[in-house]
Amino acid sequence: MVSTVYAVTLVCMGLIVAVFYFVIVNSKKVEADYPSITKKWYGVRSKWFLFLLTLGIAVSFVSTNPFPIPDQKKDYPENDHQVVKVGAYQWYWTIAPNTVDAGKPVAFLVTGEDVNHGFGIYDENLNLVGQTQAMPGYTNKFLHTFDKPGKYKILCLEYCGLAHHAMITELTVK
Amino acid sequence: MSSTAVASGKIEYSNSVEYSDSENRNALIAVKAHLIGGLLVFLLMMLAGLTMRAVQGTWLEIGADLFYQIMTVHGVGVVGAAGIASTGVLWYFLRQYVRLSNSIFWINFIIFLTGVVMILGSIFLGGYGGAWTFLYPLPAKSMGVWSTGAAAVFQLGLLVIGTGFLILYLDMGRGILARYGSLSRALGLTQLFGKEAVDYTHPATVVAGTMVMIVNFLGIAAGAVVLVMGLINLYTPEFQPDALLMKNLIYFFGHVFINATIYASVTAVYELLPRYTGRPWKTNKVFYAAWFAIVFMVMAVYPHHLMMDFPMPQWALIVGQVLSFGSGIPVLVVTGYGALMIVYRSGIQWSTTTKLLFLSMFGWAAGVIPAILDAMITVNRVFHNTLWVPGHFHFYLLLGLLPMIFGFTYHLIGEGRQGDQLKATDNLGFYAYLIGALMTSMVFLASGANGIPRRWATHMTEWVTFAQVGTVAAALVVLGALIFTLRALISLPRAADPR
């Protein structure tokens, strides 16, 4: 996912660079008949707009079906999930239990006990595998199934004051 | 006030408002004050950014409290400088079409400076380091790092600045209504929907100015509401507004305000590229439709900041995702595309002015890409609050917004006149800035793709190299901006109006 998004970004930016470079290279030669230029390129613009519109509709539909955030009104019972209660405090975490099994869905019930925090799960290579906000007054239900066992890090991803960057703990996946 | 005349069913405007010489002189001084003030703040904020990257790169050691104070001033300073400088650009052009008050323009500037002093005091005397987003209830819960008073002065400073802008927008609204009769007419909607014949000379600046006035008025009003609620909470802790409601209001205000700065500054591109290419930037139905859509999209797109707040209604997050994509279309199809057409085979003379204005179109168009992708819920799950986010907004701001403001400043200086030779220092400034800004943004994006969180005073060992490259990049940005700012300080005060 991350590398795909990064690659798409670089390719699209590269295309935009190429278009601007093409126009710069062709900027000195004068074509006095501007209406003929606009007529030609307005035609291209219509097709460009339709392409973007179609792309937007398709990507929006595919990426939101099924909706990627778990239903917050649903309960995630212990017989189907490993339920982990997460409390975020200035500047530490409470995670109970702090050991889960790989291959079985985990339901994290995450809340902020004082201010807003961000519950971010990182694997052993420091890749971010998922996150949710930890808000005062709310419990965010975040589902994740770990593929691999290991020592995962929990980092705070919402600025919460002086020791925000020190708000790190560990989650063991067996 | 200019007259309007009806000819063949088409409304024709004589587009220029007449002012006395003293009014024009005073207005030019005011615009220069906005630009110089904005550029100086930008430069200082870039130094703040450079400092933070050097700390993250372990090349500089400061306490976490100072780091987060610098982070707070960097955020609020850039947003403030963007607000005041872009207002200078928009006001300069808009007053040519609608009668605006010099006094109110100055009043806003003085109120702004008052707010800046309050904010600086709250941060560097009071120790406030709750980030510019003052995310409730953090200002009230610092664990003893800053006082309630410091948090209150910070929020009051923002409130004061917002009030100044609201007064200015009231004057803009008055001027627009006096000239065009209704906001919809100023936006070109009467032409778009066939009630009036299409007038290709209807000023793009009026359309943009009306859009900015509408959205910022509402955005700042929402900001005022959330700031007042935050202030009440500071002194009456029993009053505890809903954290998610506060977040919605803060991001609505913040998103609208910072986005409006680029929509205000793009008037420099609409007004100046035609002068340097000899080709008109005609308004038409597509242009009106795009700006009409922008009015709604800029205000409704903000839930893309709240995608990891799972209790948000599903429809709101889908709206945030879809409109994020939609917001990219006007720049990719109308404004950026229009700039490409107007420059293509135009024989344009490349000066620092024109290079910066054209660069701004690239920065805006390319900056859309990482923003749109991050605004997909499924992508946001692994990019939200990583350095990907500053990656995309530094792209927008450093390569989109600031080149518009710098380009306009060079135009006012008179640098872009036909036949003028490019100065070596300006060239150095341009390329140092271009390379530095590109590198800064791309290093942020690469860092985000590697999961590095934003707003961390201390980086893990694995992340330090990214920060060190980012420090070098930021130093180049500072060099470029320093040259631009020095040029403005030396040449702008005595420059005549190039109109």
C-alpha cells in the first residue's frame, strides 16, 4: 500500500514536471494566433476533465466499498476477537492485554484519558501498519489482524504536549 | 465608482475604479507593508523550520519545551504570514475593480500586528507550546508546562487577528455588493446560469476575491466560536465541550483559512501572466463553474483531517475523500491548465517575476497529488500524521503560494519589465529556493512513506538521515528566501506602482 501510493505520487508528479517542461521549452517561439491555440487545447481540456472525473468516481467507489473503517456501533465480542483496551495518557499508554496472537483479529478499544492522542502501531522495521485517534470522551474501535509475530511498537501520532515523542510502548504478537 | 452600461443584452463594466493620487499612494504603501511584513515573518519561520530539522537530525540540541514552542510559532507564523501577505496581493488587485477602504486595510494590518505580539508573548514569555491548532483540550492540559494565562493569550491573539480579518472582509463584501449588486453576480453565476450574456472581461480577481471573502468569513466565524469555547474552558473547567465537535470546528477554520490564502494569491497569476505574455486570461462559464464549485468544496472538504476519528459519520468521511479529489480538478483543469495555455508559444520573457508565477502553478498542480492520495480513507490509515502531511502542504506553500507572493513582489519592484537583464543574485535566489523547496517537500514525503511521525522533537536513530537531508534542503530554502526578502527590503519601498 505505502510503496504503491508513493510510486503513484512520484509518477504523477513526474508527468506534471514533463508537461511544464514541455511548455517552458515551447514558450519562446511565438504563435500569434492565440485563439487557435485555445480552441485546440480547450478540446483537449474537455477530454482531460472527463478522464479525471471518471478516474475520481471509479477510485472513490472502489476505495470506499467496503467502507474501510469498522462499524463503531457494533460490538466486537471476545469469542470472535482478541479485545485489547487502550488508554492514552500524558505521556504513557495502558494496554490490556499487551500480548495478542497473530492470525486472529484484534479489536482495539482506544480512548484518550486527558487530551487527544494518536494510537499508531509500528512493526519491527518501523513500518506504520495502522492507526486511530485516541479522543477524550470517545472509544475508537480499531480492528487489525497481525500477519507476523514480533515486538510491535505503539507510538503517539497526535501532538499531546511536552513528551509526545516519548510516548512509546510495546505490544507483543505471538 | 465606475459606471455600468447595458449593450446588446450584455453588461459591460468599465473595469477600473478611480481613486485620488493620495489614496493610491497610501494604498501602495499599505500593500508594500503587508508584503514586507509577510516576507519577514516567512523568513523567520523558515529559520524556525531549519532549526527543527537540525534538531531532528541531531545537529543541534535544544530542550523539547523549546522545540515545541518553535513548532507552535512556526505553524501559527506561516499561517499568519500567508494570511497577511495573500491579503495584500488580493487587495491590491481587487481595489482596481471595487472601491475598498484604505483605512480598513490599515486597521486590519495594525490589529494583525497586535495579535502577533500577543501570540509571540504567549509562546516565548508564557512558554505556550500547544501547536498552532490549539487542539482542545490540550491548551488547558499542559501538565504544568505552560500556564492557563499563556494559553489564553495565545487564543486571544488568534481571536484578535480573526476579528481584524472579519472587518476587512466586511469591507470587501460591501465593495463587491456596491459594484455588482449581489455576490452571485460577482462570482459570475448570472452568466453561468444564462441570466446574463457571458462577459469575457469580467475580472477573474473579482470572482476569486468574492470566493475568498465568502469562505473566509464563515471559516473565521467558526474559528471565533471554537476559540471562545476554548477560552471559557480554560477558566471554567467544568465547561467541557465535545472534543470531536471542537476538532471539527478547528479543522474547518484552519483548512478554510490556509486554503483561502492560495485562492487569494492566485489573482497575481490571473492579473500578471496576461501582461507578460500579451494574452488575455478570459473568464468564461467553465471558469465560473470551477470557482462556484470551489466555494463549496473548500468548506466541505475539511473532514479529510478527521479520517482517523472513527466516530465521525461515514458520510462525512466519504464527502471528505470525494471532495479532496474534486478540489484538485479546478487547478488541474482550469487554473493550471490556463497558465500552461497562456505561456505556450507566447514568446514570454522569463524574468524572476514570470518564473516565480509559473512555478507557482507547478507547485499547486503537483502538490495536489499527495494531498488527494492521503485524503483516501484507506491510505490515510498509514499516512495520517506522518511527515507525508507536511510534505504535501510544504509543496503547496513553498512551491505554490510563496512563489505567487514572491512573484508579485518582484512585479511591484519592477523587475519583470521588458528588456531588463536578470540579476545574478535573483537567479541564485530563484534556483536555491527552487531546489531547496523541492528537496524539503520531497524529503518530507519520503519520510512519510517511511512512517516517520510529524511533530516529534526527537527522532529515532533510523530516521535521522532523513532529517539531516531535510536540514540541508531547508538551508537552501532560507538562502533563497533571504535573497528575495533582501531584494524586497532594498527595492520595494521606493518602487513606483508598475500599473
